Amino acid sequence: MRWLNRDKKKAAKSGKTKRAATARKRPMPRWAKRTVRGAAAAVALGTVLGGPVWLWKSGWVAETAGAVGASLSRSLGEAGLRVDQVYLHGRLNESADDIADALAIDRGTPILSVDLEQARARVEALSWVRVAGIRREFPNAIRVTVSERRPLALWQRGSKLTLVDDEGVIITDRGLDRFANLLVIVGDDAPAHAQKLLATLSAEPGLLERVDAAVRVGKRRWNVRMDNGVFVRLPEKDADGAWHRFARLEREHGLLKQDLLSIDLRIPDQLIVRTRVERPALERKVRDRRGKDT
């Protein structure tokens, strides 16, 4: 009887335990699941976004990446990935030594530690260099290609000459003897307009050979000085047409062989010349009509 009663008590206890377990394992309501999931997502997002932001602000990521990169570069350099050769292409006027100094790359430097952008910026800061390109050639070479500025004219300011390129950029004021054949230009804004003037003058090659200098007047137009000292005054508008007209008159009447001080082409269909010889009429106006000019 006692064992039977004990068994009944055990059964009763077992039933209570099962009911309690069943009660604890009831499914969670949907609203509760949504709340829990939302809270978990917020925590995760805060960890993902907040953590890296703090790391970047603290500089830890940059410092660690830099240290790892430097260590990797040294290791690869020891394995043979180091600079043994630097090849240079496109150099004509810029000093090779100045380019080497701007690159600042020593033989044996780990090739991955070379900052190509900074090296390029330093090379492009040189006076003759318009554009530079620098790249690695594994395992052990750096290749540098430069495009130099194209000298266009000598800009005169007072007694000083400066070499300028076709964009009006100053190149240098040293070693100008080898550029003595270039056109001399005068005027505050002359370099910015020199390329257009050269295009106009080049349309008549025979006259271009005799051009000695050009003076920018009033930031509007040019006076062109020929090799015999004669000034040809070009108009502000249609300088191309006036220069062609002057070339035709020169071929027909040999104006530059006459004793003239200036030839004024600023008025369409007219040619005003000023002579050197002292006489009552120093200026003469000549109509420009179909080759009958004098």
C-alpha cells in the first residue's frame, strides 16, 4: 500500500512537473517577437555603425592599416619587390636630376611603399612638366612618363625676358639663348593671347619669317614689329583678314622695301602708312581696292 501510495504521489508530482514544463513552453505572442527582434536589430545596427565610426574617429583603423601596410611592404621588399630601376620617358628640356630629386625614390626602396600620387604631384610642380604619369612595374621598376610644356614666345617685361608656353604659362627665365628665334611679345596680358596671334601670323609664312616682335595694345589688339623696324598695326577685330590683306599688298607693292615707319590696317579697305623721311605729309591714306593700292 505504501509503495502504491508512493507511486501515486510520484505520479501526481510528475503530472505537476509536466504541466509546469508545458506552461513554460507556450509559444511567444507575435507582438512580443516583433519587439524582441526590433530591439536586437537596433543593438546590432548600433554595433555595426557606431563601432567603426568610433574607430575611425580615434584613428585606430588608419594607424593599424598604415602599420600593417608598412610591414607588408618591408616584407615584400625583402622578398625582392624593391625598386632597382627608374625609367624616364618624354624628357626634353627639364633636368633629369631635378626629376630624380622630385621623385625622391631611392634604390632598394620597397616598391609598394612608393606613394605614386605624391611623386607625380612633385614632378608636375617642375617648371617644364605639364603632365606626368608614374606607375609600378613589378617586380622592381618604376616607369615615369612626362609631357613637357611647349615653348611659344619670349615675354618681355622691362629688360627681363621670360619663356612662356602655348597656354600662357611661365616656364623659365634661365637658358634662353637657345630660344632666341622665338617671337618676343610685350604687354601685361600678352602671354594669354600669344597663341592666337601666332596662329594669325602663321597663315602667311612668308611674312611670319620677317616678324621680330609684337606689342599688345590696350589689352585689345596687336602692333607687329617687322625685322626692318616697321610696325604693322592690326585691328581689334578680324586681325586674320587684315594680315592676309597686308600680305597681298606686300606681294604686289613691296611695302616693306619702302622707307616706312608704320602700316596701319585698323580701318577696313584702307591702308595708312607713316614714312620715315621728314616731309610735310607724314601720313598717307590709300584706298585698298582690288590691288590698286600704292
